[in-house]
Amino acid sequence: MRELYGKQPLSLGLVDLDPKEMMFWLYCPIKVPTVAPKKFELHYPANLAQFEPIVDRAIRSLAIDLDPYYIYLTAKTLWVTADNPGNRPGWHSDGFMTDDLNFIWSNCNGTLFWEPEEKVEFTLDHHASLAEMDAAAEHDVAHHRVYPDKHLLILDQYVIHRVADVKQSGMRTFVKVSFSRHKYNLVGNSINHALPLPADYVDRSAERNHPIGSAA
């Protein structure tokens, strides 16, 4: 089956939070796969509990059995500038070549999406595809779109996006909730001390990293 990219995200509407504390949490696990008779449980580090309304909205939108899934929470409240936008620049797809689902939220300077009328194919390679996405999307400004602040958006691998250019420096909060059957095991990911640590960490690279270390 052909993999066609350039899909729109789906909006789940407003989640009105107002974070204050500067932080940088990257793919912190809050749930690991469970097998009966264990119960579905979420484990929030204290500083991340404030984002429970976002996680709850995401979970309630999914009509799937979440027992086999990991849930990861990314939360960044940072001072952003044109030179330091808070996320790595460049057009990309979250969960490229997987069935991972990602939910993103920001309180300002919303993510920039590329939504062409005709969907396109990219090389199914984690590195080659990045240059292709950039070439296709960067100058096609007629099909760029930013969604309203504080709206929660669902992304699958077919949604192409990048961090938007920062027009005015200031504090920005970005939150991502990732649902995956895979273990995210890159060195540098945030640790939840209430849950087991991966036994097979993989070093990060200087280039773009796929969160599943073995797929990088």
C-alpha cells in the first residue's frame, strides 16, 4: 500500500492550561504495557501532574485497547527566540513508519503544518525522508497552517510539520503525549523513577533522532 503524506491533524479542541514553571521533560514514560490482571495505571512525576487534563483528553479520544501501549509525556516550558525555538527545526513526521499516535499542545507560537491538496510519497527511510519533506514543504507556503493556541491536536505518521518561526521572544509551553507499542530508549530521555528503566539505552546522534532507539 502506498504511504501518502501531508494529512491534516485532527483537533480535539481547547485545553485551557497556563503553565508557569520552566521545565524540559522529554518522552517521560507515564505508563508501560500491562497484562491482566494488572490494572491500567498512570504514574505522573509531581511536576507533570499539571498536564493530566491533556493526557485525559487524549486517552478519552482513543477507542483502542491501551494495555499494550507505552504512554510518554513530553513537556517543555522554555524561553524561545528566533535562534532557539524550543524544538529541533525542520519538517518531519512524528512516528514515521510506525502506528504511533502523538497529541501536541502549545500555549503560543503554534506548530506549523503542511497540508497540500495532493498527498505525496516519501522514501521510507528515517534520514532520506527528512530532506524530501523539507524540499516539498518549506516553500509551499500556500499550504502552511497554524491551529489556535491551546488546542490539542492528534498526529499520526502522515502529518508533516515543524516548529514555527518565533516572531516574538518569550515563554512557550509545548506538550506532547505519545502512544506507542515501542519502547523509547534513547539516552537523554526523561526518567520516571516510579517505572522500570530500559535495559538497552541507545546513544543519540548529532542528526535527527527517531525516539525508538533501535529504529534510528
